[in-house]
Amino acid sequence: MKPVEWAEDHVKILDQTLLPTEVKFLEIRTAQQMWDAIKMLCVRGAPAIGVAAGYGVAAAMQEYVDQSMETYHRELEKTIEYLATSRPTAVNLFWALERMKETGRSHRNDANAATQAALEEQAKSIEKYEENACVAIGEHALTLLKDGMTLLTHCNAGGLATVRYGTALAPMLLGKERGVHFKVYADETRPLLQGARLTAWELQQAGVDVTVITDNMAGMLMKQGKIDAVIVGCDRVAANGDAANKIGTYSVAVLAKHHQIPFYVAGPASTIDVNTPTGAHIPIEERGMEEVACGFGKRTAPEGVKVYNPAFDVTPHDLITAFITDKGIVEKPDEAGIAKLLSCRTE
């Protein structure tokens, strides 16, 4: 089920806030609607956010095709700048918007209709890139894993967060198609339970053996020898290999290191931000207190209590066994390894 789909004159967004109990699609036609969909996590996951933003620009700009070229391009710049404020951590958002900006500028002297067509094609190419990247990530990841292994994953990095197979879930889903079987433990991923609501749902739909655990059970399972490897996605990777992912990932990485379990990070090359030297420079989104204190409509903390709610944490590169990308695998990622990978990247 595609989380983002272009429908010729609008964008269809699968509202992931309602899963797994309700499947509903939103029709996005304006920049405001797309900003809200990204901010409120109706669409989430770094690659999917980038795809949604690209299509969001194309949809929003249809309103200005019949106006002057000056107005069209002024509104295009404003739309791109506005969507960039929706979430600060996922670098694919900015990568996709930059491609849309470059497309607009390269057609500045063309008729608005031609520019609009180019924007729509660019958005489609962003989606195609992410789809191809997911398949390649799955292929590379399968070379590191063996049939019958038990894997732990955190948050959701499947097709709902990307395109088609996902990143961290790509080897599980691709493997299922090829007769390679894994048992998967999915952390709930508090406070919004993306692991329980989304990862478990995706894997169950695909027929993968999946078991949900609370985040604080991972260490016990590792100690009991029940986990063979950990694989997670990422929202931004710094130039030195530090990786930002959903809050709680760092804790899992520390546990894996202690128990000598491989810890893999999976993501497309577009998730690497060469302008961010280390993880300390990655902006971490802080979300509202209600997600922790009143999750899913039930108050679980006292009225008036202070709440700290960072959406992401950063795993240092020395805790990462390998970074699995569409362009290849970087073992023990560091600045040199990331630079070597990027030197052969094509977009």
C-alpha cells in the first residue's frame, strides 16, 4: 500500500495516524494541507516525506499556472520554503525540495505550463529514485543476513515510510518473496507506537513472522540470545556516519554493542547530509507534550507535569556495524567510508 501517490491533480496520502484500525486516504491540493500532513505524521519516514513534499509542490503550484510567470515563480519559492518548515530532522525533505527548486529555476524563462509539467516529472523521478533505492537496499542487506535469523527493528522503516519495500524492512519483505524467512521482533516505539501500529501491521500483511515487544524488553531478549541482528532506518546521516533515527534507537545500539550483536542502519544515499559534519550538528525535532502525557486520548501523566519529547536521537558511527545503502554497504562507517560511497553516487 503506497503511502504517497500522485493522482494527476492532487496527492493521495495514506493517513498513518489511523493505522492499523482504519485505512483512509487524504486528498492534498494545497501547501497548507501537505504541511499539516507532514507535521501531524499522516505521512512519515524520511523518504516518504521527501516524495510527499515533491508532489506537494507540484499540487500546490497548479493554482498559479494561469497567472504571470513572475507570480508563478514567486509562489513556487514561497511554497518550497514553507514546506521546508514542516519537520527539521529528515534530510530527504530538504533534498527533495532542493530538486524541485532547481527544476523551477531551470525553467524560469519557460511558460508556466512547461514549468508545471517539469515539476511534476521531477516529483515522479524523486519517487522512482526512492523506490529503486529500497529494492537495492534490500538486495545489499540480504548479503549480510541468513535464512532463519531473528531480527530486531525499531520504529517503522517499511513501505509506509518510504516506497514499496522500505529500508530496514526491505530485506524482510524482499526475503519473504524469495523464500528467505526471518523472525522479527518489533519494538513498540514509544510514544507514538510506530513499531506496534505500523511495522507489525506491514509485516503481518506480508506474512512475516513478527512479534511486538515494548521498547524496554529489547535488552532482555538480547541477553537471552534471541536476537541475531538489529536493523533500523534513518532520517539523517552525518558526513562522519553518525545516524539520526526515531528516539530509542541509540539505546538499542548501546545494548547491541554490549551483547556483541550486529547493528545495521539502512537508508538511501539521499539520507546522507554532507553539510552536517557530525551527529551533534543534526537538528532534533521536539514535539508536543501531549504525545507523551496524553497519548491516544488517554492521560498517562499528571496535569501540569513537565514533558521532554525529542522525536529522534543520534547513534554514533562507532556503534554501527554497517550502513546499508542503495549504493552499497559501508562497514564500520566513518567519514572516509561515507565519502567513498558518495564519490560513486549518481542521482
